[in-house]
Amino acid sequence: MKKLLLTVVVAIGCYTANAQSCVPTWTGSGSGIQPDTTTNLPHATEGLPYSSVIHFKVPHDTTFSGFPATVDTIIIGSVSGLNSIPASIPFAYDPTPSSGKFLGDSLGCVLITGTPSVGSAGNYPIVVSVTIKATTSFGPLSIPQTVNGYRIVVDPVNAIATTDLRRNGLVAYPSVTTASTTLSYFTPSAAVVSFALVNTLGQKVMERRQTSDAGTNELSLDLGALPEGQYIVTMQTDAKFFSTRVTLNR
């Protein structure tokens, strides 16, 4: 349970004050984070606006040094790494709730935005410092934690996509479009797959379900009725969660 708590803590720390905000949603069971550090954050592209949302549910309880504890709050202390990305619009994070304090057994989300500069291609680790406040049978605890694992990879603006779907799960092409995109995704066995298109406020604007064969599959999306902007495409199976980014630019 402690590992799960720290996983949720990682998600909380991935963003800073911004004019926008996200709306917490949770489609899984129990506590956790979507996406986790294995799936990680969607890639950014030089010169293009970036937006990504992490959704999570904070656990109600956990253990510390073998003792059961009730989670009271998780508080963001600092986030380093976002300001190391060269950007024409600085990268920032905006948590919901805006206080950056998340109660035990609550939903939350964090929105990351920014526009990386041309020439900024690279791998930028995100390091999060938080404080976990919990109650045990022998009194309250205040435990500082430093969490590593998230990163933002900035791709060159002229990069040719060479994504390995077995590793990354989901790709949208073109990722910058005027009206439509095609989702290419990998499932190790036949499965019913759920897709959602989420705007920068965390609102679902489109949902699709498809029965997929084992291997690589495709799904076309008509986005012509949607306004310009950044969208996150999420893909959910019984065992996996993936996400990627689509930009509507007319």
C-alpha cells in the first residue's frame, strides 16, 4: 500500500500555477494514477503547444514502517524540472484543487502546459517534493518524500515518428491535424478497448469503443466538429491505460 501511495504522490507533483485547470475524473477501481510512470507523460514537440493531464485517486490508508496509518493530506512542496525545458511559453503546472493539498480518499488532477522552444529536443526529468500527513495509533506523522520517475521528452519538430507500439501502446497520426486523425494501437490479445478524447479542462468530448484483434489495430476519429486546441486521447483495456496527444490547428 505504501508503494501505491508513493505512486499517487508522483502524479500529484507534475505541474505549476497556470490560468487553466483540469477536472478530476477516475475510471479505475481503488487508488492509483493515470498515466503511471511506466506509461509516462506524452511527448512534446519543439515549437508546438503542450498540454497533459494526470488523474489520480489518493488512498485512504497506508502503512509506514509496518504500522497502519490513515492518510490525511498530501501536500506539494516543490516541482523541479519543468523550468529546465527551454520554452517560448514556460512550462507550468496547475493542480485541482488549486491549493495543492489533496485529502485522503479524494480525487485530484494536475494539468501541465507549455510550449518548448525550437532546438529544445531532449529528455527532461521531473522531480517532486511532497509532504505526506497521516495519523497512526501513536500520533500524527509528517513525512517528506522526494519522487522521481516522470519525464517530458521533447521531440524535434522535424522528427519522423518511429514509435514502437509494443512499448508505447498508442499513437495518433497525424498528431497535428485540421479535421481527423487515426489511432494506431497494440493489444497483445483480442480485447474490447475504450477510447476517450479529453480537452485541456479534463472534460471528455468524445468516447469510442472497439473490439480489437491481437496485434496492431487502427481507429479513425472525425474531429471536425471540435474547436481548435490540444486534446489528450486515452485508451483503456482491462489491464492497460495509454494516452497520447492530438492538436487541432486550422
